[in-house]
Amino acid sequence: MDANLIVSNILNPPVLFFFLGMTAVFVKSDLEIPAPVPKLFSLYLLLAIGFKGGVELMKSGVNQEVVLTLVAAVLMACVVPIYTFFILKLKLDTYDAAAIAATYGSISAVTFITASAFLNELGIDFDGYMVAALALMESPAIIVGLILVNLFTTDGKRDFSWPEVLRDAFLNSSVFLLVGSLLIGFLTGEHGWQVLEPFTQGMFYGVLTFFLLDMGLVAARRIKDLQKTGVFLISFAILIPIVNAVIGLAIAKVIGMPQGDALLFAVLCASASYIAVPAAMRLTVPEANPSLYVSTALAVTFPFNIIVGIPLYLYGINLFWR
């Protein structure tokens, strides 16, 4: 693998600030980001990336390539929880296996945004409609995870409301804001982009940098939880993203995605949710241990993807897209 790709990614300012946040925890600095600020930054990033994606989708239109990409995205979001569930069941009970499987079937918007920034740094183009794939991949994994719990629990006493589950899956704040911003960008097009560009573009990298600083703090604190998971889950949290990315790249190659879109699709397949899905699992599968599904996604898979995974997947694209 070309080491220059990894170096280029690591020397990207947002990634360096992620390391700074982790270092602050390791050296026991009192650096702290006030709780409401990261939530605000998260909402901003979803709004900005969704709005830009909508504008780009309006420019490109909805064609066969777009439809195939979106269908592939939903398919991966449904399939990944199923096969990872059976892998996890080798060591874990049904509740923990289903919660972790749902987490890995879903996506990390910040990993996607970091990959977009990496592509911009390298001057590699990508299509805005990939944001629509991002929006579609979060909710199906929650539904599949709950179906798996229902199918494989033996007590037969699962007590939750499917209407509430569906509402949480499709109307949670992340999905709602992302889809809403995508639609607004699509409806307002180039005029809307010109109006909001100073806000959605000019501030974007600064906000992403500050958000990754906070993510470094949070991820480093979660590392302690990994002591409870053992080698199996740590290995799972590193190897499964690679497997999912390889599957994603194979699908991207068959569909004929350009390199930039293929990387973003691979990143979506390889990432794991650490916000929306864990929040849903806490409500619907309280028997599952949050320290397992949150720490594996946030303290292992998220750092792995933004430090090594993104350039690794791009290297794979450079090999097979020749």
C-alpha cells in the first residue's frame, strides 16, 4: 500500500485534531468541550452535507446509476446486520449480537464527511447524490436488528411498539435533518447554494475540525470499555469494516461507480453508527450492553476508518479501477 495516502490522510488538519483530542485524555489534560456544542456541530455538519448533496442531485438528475447506487446502499444496510449477527452469536448472546450487528449495518456520517474532505484534498471528484445513500442506510439496520431479536429470543416476551420503532428509525434527528436538508438543496438548486455557500461551505472545515477534536476526547475515554470486550470484539471491530468495504467496492465496480463515489460507498459500508443506532437500541433492546456496541463502534472502528481505513479503501480502488 502507498504510505503517502496514509500520511496525506493523517496530516489532514481535522484528523490531526482528532489525535489531539485523544492525546488530551491520555495525558489527563482538563480539555473539555461543553456538552451542547458537539451536538450543534453534528447538526451543522448534517445540514451542510445534506444541503450540498441535494444541490448536486438536482444538477445530475435521477438516472439509472443513481437508482442502482441507492438500491445497493439499502441492500448493504439490510445484509450486513444479518451476517454479522451470526458471527457475533458465536461469542455473545442474542441481545448484544443484534445490537452490535445493527450498529455495523448502519453508518457514521462523520466518517463519510471525513472521507469527503479527504477526496477534496486529493482533488478527486465525487457525486453529491452519495449523500442520499448516506441518508438511506441508517434506518434499515435498526429494523433488521429488531427483527433478529424477535426471531432468536427464546422467552417470547419482547415488548415494544413497532410504530414507535419505525418512527425512531426514520424520524430520528439525524435522518430527519439529513433528508430534509437534501430535499431543500434539491428544491432550491444553484440559487440556494449561492445564498447559503458562506454558511454551508465557508465554515465547513472549521466545524468538522472542532467536531473531530471532541470525537477524539470521547473515543479515548471509551477505550477503557474495550477492556471488557476482549480480543474477539476488538478484532471484529477492525476486520468487519474491511470485509464490508471489500464487498462495497465489488458492488461499486459492478455498478460502474467512479473512484470518488466508490470510496464513499465503501466508507458507508465499512462504518458503524455510534449515535442514532445506539440510541435506538437503548430504548428497544435494553437487555443489550451499551458499553459493547458503543465502544466497538466509537473507540475502534471510527478511529480505524478515519486514520487507516479511508486511505486503505482508496488504495484498493486505485488497484482495481485501472
